Amino acid sequence: MPLHPALPATCSVAFKEWTGVCHALISGRQGVILRKGGISEGPGGFRPEHPAFWLYPTSLHQQEQGLKPGVSAGEVTTDGHASLSAVAVVASIHFVDRLEILDQLDPFHVWTPETVRARFRYRTPGLWALGVRVFRREDPWRIPVTSEQLGCKSWVPLDEPLSTGSARPVVDDAEFRARMEALARILDPKVSDSRIH
């Protein structure tokens, strides 16, 4: 488990996620991303294929299932641009195929239990759990929304790599280490861990 997952100098891919989840990640409240996959990704579903990615806020499907009480759903601007202010760097990857393990992850994310169960049961049972360290820029990048970015998908290609310069971690080293150690205790890496090399 790296204490300092390497922040690349630039990043050319983004990850579409509910605005409320993006806000929780950027504020430091959330340290794990749960994902099944988007409809556009076909029967193979989501694959955790990128070691770092911009967080791309979306409200698609957010209200159909939901976030925990008190979590802001946030807003997505509709001026034809997306605001990218934070990069998530992957520290650990697990595929979780047991609901009782996902229940133990509840303190690490802002999905409701109903959302977790609905996503877990969709198609083949199971969810990916990505432990991440999030780095935030003070000046967000604003990019035009293209047709390739629309729809229910996870990964969004960017027209050009965007600099991560000035991005700073949203939680300190001690907090990040504690979170990753807690995740490792829940998600047995000997059984379920698959890492990006």
C-alpha cells in the first residue's frame, strides 16, 4: 500500500460519477469508490483500467437511487462545459462479491445501503471497490462536453492531457494511511485484491 500514490504530471482520462459522490471525495469525506459499470460498457461491465483519473461530476441516475441523508447532491452546470477540479489516484483495487463485506465499507462512502444492494445485484453479483487518494486543484479545468462523454459510462476520454499542477491531497498522510489500512483489514488482499501495475 503506497503512502504516496504517484500523482501524474498530466491526466487524459476522467471518471464519471454522481456529483454528490465527487463532492464527498473532494471534501475528504469519502475514500473509496464503488462501481458496477455503466450501461454503455456492455456485458463485460466496468474495468478498473486507469491508475489515475479526473473526477467528472454527473447527475445521471443520482436521484433514482440515492445518497445518505445529509449528503449534498450538488449541481451540474448545463452551459456545455464540465468542471474538473480533482484527480483520484488508485491505491488499491478489490472486487467484492459478498454483501456482508460491502456492509463493512459503509463508513467509507456516501451511498445508501439500498443503492449498494441495487448496484451489487445488477447483472452479476459484485462491485469493484477502489481505495483512492484524491488531489484537488484550486482552479478547476473547464472543458467542453463532447458527444463521446455523454451517456451512462464510466471512463471519459479527454481531448488532451490536463496538468495536475497545483493539486494537493484532500486528506493528510496520516488520515490516508489509516483509511487504507482499515480498508485492507476489511478487503482481504490475499483473496480479492487485483492491482494495477
